[in-house]
Amino acid sequence: MDLMWTIENAGSPAGTTSEDSSERVIHSASLEVTSDEKMQQAIDACIDKACGLLENNIQDDSRYMLFGWNVDTSTLTIVVTDDEKEHDSRNVVQCQFTATDESLDPEDIHYWIKDCLTTCAPFLQYSLIAAFHQESRASCTLL
């Protein structure tokens, strides 16, 4: 699935800093979800986009590829970050999903991310730990 990506320069979110002195670059997309299959394909596309940015995102202290799910806005955010999950790399991938009939299940999101990463060759080239969180970076689940 091809998503329409927009690129926006932005500052660092509260509680984090960017690895370099320049602004963060947010690669964002949005999608109306009409089926689980379409949702899974969109998540795969987000992971592909994030993995395509890994070469530019990896820093000496990079440890995690962090997948954040915001239940309130149905937004998936993917960043590369350090051990403390405080210093993010410059490029961020975000996708907002709008459901037509019911709310999206975070357990499904978690499963689809894990499923995609098990065979994602670009991700497997790096020694990153994949982690998922819903509310706080401090309470992540390893994938």
C-alpha cells in the first residue's frame, strides 16, 4: 500500500530532544480505515517508511525503534531513540488512522507491528530493539 507522505519540519516534542541541532522532520500520512487488512497494510507501509530512514536516523547512542500508539488520536508514531528514550533521531514517521465504525484495538496494532518486523530485512540489518508503548515511553513492551 502506498501512503501519501507529507514532510514537515518541527521542533522536538515535550520531554525529548533531537540528536542534532536542527529541527525534527516529521513524515506524516493519514488514512481512513475500512478494514483490518487495510489497517495492517498501512502499518506495514509506515514501518517500511521508517526503515527507509534508518540509515540517516542511526546515531552512536541509538538503541530502540520505538512505536508509540496514541489511543485518543489513533496515531502511530515511529522514532529511533536512545537507552533513556529521551534523545530521538531527526526523522519521525507518523500516521493517523480514522476508523469509520469502531475504535482501533491497540492489541491488533501491537500484533501487526511485531508481525511485520519479524520479516523486515531493512530493520534486521541494524541492532535496534523494537518497543511499543501506548501512554508513556517509560512503560514500553518489547516486540
